[in-house]
Amino acid sequence: MIKWITIFVLLPSLAFAGHIHKEKEYQEAWCKKINGITEYRLEDGARVDCLTDQFAIEFDFAPKWAESIGQALYYAEMTGRKPGVVLIQENDDDDRYMDRLKKVAGRHGIKVWEMTPDEL
């Protein structure tokens, strides 16, 4: 029993252990700069990370590049905006994920931006 309690207590902190900042910190800083709405709630309860007049934007850390595509497309469909992704790049080797994202995003009309820790 104690083993399971330890796992459930430590698991959330381990998920953040590999990142310099939380995703939400990047999202709030970037979205505020462009006067967007953070955590815009859709009818089904899903939340768009940043909504602007033109874009429905998903934020994700670089290794989750593929996941960000689906979310951005869904948010765009639900809001009538263009899809966008801000890929958070905290490591030097994250460029490979950006390259992958750009290849797919270009074919599907997804606008891509990058963000690094020094932009906070």
C-alpha cells in the first residue's frame, strides 16, 4: 500500500522533473505578449492554450510535437480560427522535433512558432 501511495505522490513531480519551466508558464507569457486569451474553454470542456483573433494555438514541449498537431487542428475546427502550435524547445537536440513538426504543419496549414526558456 505504501508503495502505491509513494508512486502516486512522486509521479506528478517526476513528470515536471525534465523541464526547466512548466508549460503553463510559457503559455501565459507568450499569449500575454500577443494579447491572446489563455485557456479558452470550448463547449466540450477542452481548453485552447491561447486563442487570438486569427489562431487557436496549442503549446507543447518539443518531444510532444506530433500530439500538438492533432490538438491544434481540433481547436481550429471548434473555434473557426487557423491552427497554430508553439513548440517549446528547452534542449539543444529539440531542433529535430521542430523539423518534424514543420514538415507536417506545412501540409496542413498549421502556423508554427518556437519558444525557449530565455523568452520568459
